Amino acid sequence: MKFEKELAVIKKGTEEIITEEEMIKKLEISKKTGKPLRVKYGIDPTGYDVHIGHLVPIRKMREFQDLGHLGVIIIGEITALVGDPTERDESRPYLTCEQVKSNAEKYMDQLYTVLDRNKTEVRWQSEWFGNMNVSDILRIMGKYTLAQFMAHDTFRKRYENGLALGMHELMYPILQAYDSVAIKADVELGAMEQKFNILAGRDMQRHFKMPEQVALLSPILMGTDGQEKMSKSMNNYIAVFDPPKEKYGKTMSIPDELILNYFNYATKIDPEEIVRISQQLKEGKINPKIIKQRLAREIVSLYHGEKEAQKAEEEFNQVFSKKEIPDEMPEYKMKEDKISIMDILVRNKICSSNGEVKRMIKQNAVSINGKKINDIFYEINDSVVIKVGKRRFLKVVK
């Protein structure tokens, strides 16, 4: 088959391609003309904390880059003001332009842990929407019908349940679709939940008599709990900015049934090797823990290198196999007579917020010198070792 190797890479970890025949045709045209494919992915910087679930399509973009193509990141500073309504029961709050710009800068810093900067084009929606007037917008809106949008699960369910559905939210798929026209996208990447929006992009390009982009849809990376999709709100995520030992430990905490899911969508392991790993798990001749350790090393190595991955594994084994406190941990020298547990953990970035500290305490996940605490107003007045969850430690020195 033509482009067999390229297709194997493209199809790895892909749920659906619309269509595979069009994908092959675009690869043929690219090879014949020497012109790289323009592979689109849009981000709405409504926040800036990126976890490895967000990076599933970004890893796919990097694979396209390694095949010689161009990744095009759309900074959706216009759509971010609307907020993607997909799978939401209520409207998102508005963000200021300053918030969106700041979030976008931090977001891109994290995407570049995966992407090749030299093969990445970054575009802002204001480049094309900033020059449009009301007549232009109305002409674009006129290419779709209300019936099309009410077929969208999110819109239909909210309407049927009598929930608020703002007119601006109906604009979201239209704006995202026009992005594909503006940057002449050949391929658009996104999660399965983005299928409606990405297909709207194909429709928009057809209306403008352009070749339609191929939709490359990825599955959702499950959270470390194995129950819900990866999400900060569910506290089941592995953040890009997590230190190596956090990434390693969180990976080791996933249920065994998620091992292949993570190899497929969170690593760059070859498809053939994943087949071998799948066979090993099926035969049961190797302890899943050993395979999971390899998975954890692969994930940490992607972001921090092999040396840090090995170091994280050694510390994990020391703490969890031998039930010991790690040799190295953050240290806080007390200048106060006493300090609250919330202040000390947030100040030392062991927890991201007072809310996280409260949540961890309520989950019995915070201990002082090995003893669990359940008082969110607990105060420390002496030298102690604080443990949060299974992997976060802080030594307090009086």
C-alpha cells in the first residue's frame, strides 16, 4: 500500500480518520509538489495548566512534523472569549483579552516541550477576524442552518432541558471552522468530542471552494483514577509542569487496564512495540508492574530525559518498595513561631491552592511525621516532615 509507513504513524492512537482515502491523496500531492501539509490544531487559552491528556493531538502534530509537515497552532483569542460549549451544561465565564494573552504564552511554553519550534507556525484569530465587519460575519453564518446546530448533542440537550444557550455559543463552531479556511488547513487534529466542530471546518472549506481538510480524531486519555477523562478538576491528571518524580509516581498509580491506553496516547513507542506489550499483558508472564515502570520511564523521559526518569524510578522504589522517606525533598526554614498547613504547602508549591490543601486533607492524604491529619486549620510550630498524597514531601526545619 502507498505510504504504508506514514499511515502506520498517522493511525497510531487515532480513533477515526475522515477520510483515510483523502489522507492518502494529500500525502501523494505533498510528495509530488514538495509542499508540506498544513496540520491544524486550535487552542482556546481559557487557562494555562496543560496536562498530558491535552497533548494527545499535539503528539500527533509532532509525528506529522517528523514526517516533514508543518504544524499550525491557532491561538483562539476570539473563541476563548466565547468558550467551547461542547459537553457543558452552562455557559463559560468571559475572560479579558489580557487573561487570554497571558494564558496563551504559558500554554505555548508547554506545547513546545513536544513540538518542533522550527516546524510550528503560530497564528492568532485576530489576524482574520480583526478585519471583518458585521456583513462578513453574517455571510459566514449564512452557510449553516439552525437545524445543523441543534443536531449537536450539547446544544440539543441544553435546549431540551431548558438550560441557557447563548447565541454567542452557536458562533463557536462557525468561528473555529473559518480558521481552517484562513490558514488553508490540510488536516485538523482534535479529540472525538470535537468531531462536530472539525467537520464544520470541512463544510466551511467546501463553501469557499477549497479542498476539504482531513479530520484526524483522537480518543480521550483517561485520568489516573481510571474512571473519568483526565481533568484538573477531578485531580486525576499528570501535568506537563509536574516534576519528574510526580509524573513517575502518578503513572505508577494508574490501574493496570490503562497501561495500553497510556502507551498508545502518551508515549512515542512504535505501534509494533505496543503490539508486543499488549501480548505480554495478555499472556500474563510478566508482572504488569514491570511494564508500568517502563511506561513511567517513557513518559518522564519525554519531558525530562532518561537520567531524570531513572532518578525518579530509583526514588519511587526507595519510597514505596522500602517504605522510606526520600533522600532529597524541598525544605522550608521556619521564621515564624507557627504557620498554618495551608500557608506552608501553598507557599512552597507542594499544593497549588488552599482549595487543593483542603481537598487533600479531607481525603486523608496529608500526614505530619507519618500521622494523618484531618484539621484544615492545623498549625505547625516545630521541625516536621509533611507528606501530601503518595509522592509529595516537605521538610520543615525550625
